[in-house]
Amino acid sequence: MHIEQHVKMNGAWTATHAGPASQAAQAALVFGPAALLEDRATWVELSGKFPQARIIGCSTAGEIAGVHVHDDALVATAFSFEHGHVAVARVALTADPDCKVLGAQLAAGLPHEGLVHVLVVSEGLQVNGSSLVEGLVAGLPAGVGVTGGLSGDGARFQRTVVCVDGPTPTEQIVVLGLYGARLRVGCGSRGGWDPFGPERRITRSVGNVLHELDGEPALDLYKRYLADHAARLPASGLLFPLAIRGETGEPVVRTILAVDEAARTLTFAGTMPVGHRARLMKANVEHLVDGASSAAQTSLAGTEIANPALAILISCVGRKLVLKQRVEEEVEAVRDVFGAETVITGFYSYGEVAPFSPAAPCELHNQTMTVTTISER
């Protein structure tokens, strides 16, 4: 497996990991601000660097390159397999209002023979990530892994961008299929948030729009708990996500994407099922960093590889806002697990797609660090 990474800051490109991948790269992942991804000149530069690659880009709430977290940089990581290949499928959000259907269309758009793993990059504000994952996983062959994330827009929550091989279109979902019998792909996802307050029951919701908790308008209850932070919703909601759980399985964390003052509702990145229990969470910096380390360790399980070639980190914008100047500590915690030779890329997102561990079902998460490792034996 050959990998090369470049970072563009202040108008200049710097190679952060040199390798023979550029001219023969099969795929490139590009993370950065929407303005650069929508600039046609950016794609002229990228296609010049990686002339044979399928190039997938998305806007972020922060870009990861090595152990550094950037704002408004462009991080391009290209790779190729010696004994494998890639395929890309895409679907516009306008193709169907049901995100489960969109997921199924993406699954059908990838050749299934030899498929090992699927990386998904989605528009971040208009997509019900839970439904997307459900449709995608159901349409793929058994045993094929899925990881990825929802694109970001800093803490603005105004507009996100996803591109393939050019600056348009941007309101879409893209999947990158990885093929090859020698590929070893691992994944792990962990949080590190602490619960507070009582558990409440979701008594009314429609998809990812939460109407009531214990019969009370959801926005009213949330504002009561947030107190002074309530005036800055939805951005302040990143600091106080909800953990929801059914009768079985691990709790999953959900982050607010939007509020409706008139309807007194909260819109989340994933489905909020009626009958599930919900509990507010708050940050603990040390636990967040420990969660990143745990995600990295989990991603190695079953791969037989201690030092993977490439690690793709997708962490939530809420974690970045909490960690502030200590944000690189969670990336350094991942590096400590893998060692210095692993190339690290990734971004801060509006939602993370992964199983908690390789044997668990794939789900949409918020406020987690999700790690995907890729190597070729």
C-alpha cells in the first residue's frame, strides 16, 4: 500500500508524507473548508497531483494531518493498493427524500464482488444518518464493513459540501469501496462523555426530530438544563449531547443540528426512536482523550497488524469545542497506539459512522472518535 499526504495552508502545499503514490494513486481523500472545495482552481491542483485518482472531498469542522488539527487548511491524502482497487458511488440528496433509500442506492452502485469495506462521506445537515446507515448496510454483502462521517461546517451549522472529482455537485453522499483479498481494515468508536441528570423517555418524535421527553416539549426541557448556554443553541448543544438507548445494546450519542422555536423541537443527526431512554451528557476532557485511545486500540482487533499503514480519524465537532487548545491530545493518543509510521488523516464532523467494535452493528454516532485503519498484507 502506497500513501502520500499533502497539506495546503496560506496558499502553499507542503508534503507531510512523501511516497510513490501520487501519479498512480487510486483514491484521494481531501478535507478542508467549503470555499476551497468549491473553487475550481483547487481541483485543477488536485487532479494535477493525483491524475488517476478518484478524489473525494468534504467540508469539515477541522482537518487532521498527522498529530496536527488545522482550521481552514486543505489536507489531501492519496493512496493505492498493490493487490487491490477502489470504486466510487454517489447519490444526490434530491434523488429521494428517504435517506434509507439513498443508502440502498449507494450500496447497489458499488460492485459487490471482492468488496471488503466501504467508506461513506455524507452531506452533514440534511441527512438522517441513522436511516442512511440502515439502508447502506442492508444493501451490502454480509461481512462488508462500513465507516465514515457527515461533513461539517465548523460551529456554524449553515451549509456543508461533499465533492467527487470536481467542485460540483455538493449536496450528495459518496461511498468509496475498497477491494482486495489482502486488505486488512479495522475500526473502533468511543466517546468519553459523562452522563448527568435523570433518564427520560422519548414520548414523541418523527424520524430525527425530537418533540417530547416525558411528555414535555423537548426544547423547553433542554433549555432548562442548559441555562445560560441555551441562548447559543444549536451550537451550544454540542457541549451537552443526548445519550439514547433501547432495551438492548450500547447507548448511542446524538447531537443537535437545529432547533425550531415555534414547534419547540430539536433536530438531531440521527433517528430518535419513541420509547428509547435519553439522558444528557457533559464533557470530561481526560475521558475524551481516553476514548480516542480506546477507539484506536479497538480498531486493531482482528487485523493482525499493530502498526497500520493508514488511519482515518473522524471525530465530532463537539469534542473539538470542548477540548479547545488541547484538541491535538486526542490525535496524539491515537498516534501513541499506532506508532510514528502510520499516516493519519481525518476531519471533525457532524456525525460518525462506525460500529463500536468490529463485531458490533454499524451505527451513526455523535461525539465519538471513530478510527478506521487500512493496511495491505
